[in-house]
Amino acid sequence: MKRRNFIALVGGAAAWPLAARAQQPVMPVVGFINLGVADASANRVAAFRKGLSEAGYAEGQNVIVEYHWLEGHYERLPALMTDLIQRRVAVIATPGSTEASLAAKNATTTIPIVFGVAEDPVALGIVVSLARPGGNATGINSFSVEIDAKRLGLMHELLPNATRFAVLVNPANATPAESTSKALKEAARALGLDALFFNASTPAEIDAAFVAFGRERADALFLGGDAFFFSRAVQFATLAVRDRIPASYATREMVEAGLLMSYGTSFPDMFRQVGIYTGSILKGAKPADLPVLQSTKFEFVLNLQTARSLNLDIPPMLLARADGVIE
């Protein structure tokens, strides 16, 4: 073989795989945003991936998911949104975060958004209607804030002698914090209870809040729904056990960590639905045509071990109503 022909053959062989790779379609990128931490949300991420799979998408095969865990730093949202929009990601997914959903909606009117919010998305201004969202956003309403009054009522049944309830919210998570505070003021008044309101946005402020609960002689603790609070489950459980204060949250994971009770929607189910809608949009569906879903699965969970440590007798009728019991 002549040297010139040999060089041409080798050069062509080397260039062929490069050309083949260049012709492969570029995978769409999903910007996934959560205000918590990755370690605390493994089951929720698994549920999101399951939803993507049900819609025909698998990470690394036909979609790339960028996970952004802000660890309670709500101030990072504007810069993150700017970056995602400048890079023109295919979808922005914000399951479990009202503030991230609002930040996304305020930042873009073109990139599709799939949200998971705790309040009415019409009242928040994210969509124009539940049946026909009408813009670039759709998702699911988890009703976390709407059912705060019911959770307080369950706590009252469980703790009939408790009259002073500490309510802890994260002021950095402004919209849910305000909604929870308003709902709890009204619910406490209706039940004849005293609601004492406290703020915390960092681990140190959580520690300080528990000191304040003792100083104010709170009988029980109501934790407002918040991704950062969720990520601090071990800290909350440790402090609640130390101070012997009955505490509740919106999701069962906190009860599994050691809190007394929870009542709220199934967050893994909500993350799965966000995954399904994200996949549908990647296939070509328009957010404007995908109706906003509303959570239908709610759980009342009790930790009997914690109840025993607090010398609490759970009424049999209340125990029978529990969807889950931690022994």
C-alpha cells in the first residue's frame, strides 16, 4: 500500500468516530432545584426519577438532570435562575419549593417550569387557572399550608392538656412562612389555644429557638413546612427529645427521625408527579395544556416510641386513624 493511501485510510478511521459522536443528538438538560440538602432527600429524588422513567426518560441515556441543592440559602435563587436561563435548559423543575417556583416564574416566561408548591398556585400568580395554566408553568399543589389547621387540630387531640403551642417558621421562605402564620393564628384562636411564633433560618437559630421555647414554657411545637427544616430532621429530633417537647411536622420522615407526629401530603408522590410532567414536556407537551394536579394522598403518622418517652397515652380512636405508626 502506498504511504499516501495508508495515511488517508488511518486519518479517515480516526475521524469517523469523532464524526459519529458529533452527529449524536444533544440530550436535554433539566434544572432541578431544591432548598434542602441531597442526603435528606434520597427517596424524593428516587421518586422524581421514577416519574421521569414512567414518561420514557432515564438520566444519562436521553436526559441530563442538574441537581441544585441550596441548603437553605434562599438568597442564591436569583443567580441560579439567571444561570439556568442563560444556558437555556429544557425544563426547570422545582418540586417542594414555593419560593423556587416563584423565582423561576418571575425569571422566565419561555422556559417550561414544573413546580410543586404548598399553596394555591393561582393565588400565587404562577398559573391563571388549575385546569388550563395558560403560561409556561404547571405542576402540583401539595396543600401543605391549607392543611396546617388540621395538623394543629390533631395535635390538640393528641395533647388535650397542651395550651401553649410554639410555631416555628423560616422567614427566608417568606410566602409559606406568612401563610402558615396566618393559618395557625386563626386555627389556634378557634381551638382556644395560644400560638407563640418564632423564626429560624440557620442551624444556630434553630438551637436558639429551642431555648426560647423553654423560656416561654411552650407545651408543644408546630414546625412550619420548609425544605431547610426538613433537611435538619436529626437536629430537630435531638432537641425535641432533649427538651421533652412534643413536636409535629408535615411529612413522615421527621417522625421517623424522632418527632411525635406528622400530617400532610406524600412528598415522594408529589416529586414523582413532577417527574412525569417534566418527561411529558420533554416529549413536546406544553405546560399551558397540562392541568395543575392536586395532591390526594395524605398521611397521619405517629411515633409510639417518642410518645412513650414523653409518657403520653395516645387515645385509641386517634391511634386507629393513623396511616402509619413508628414503633
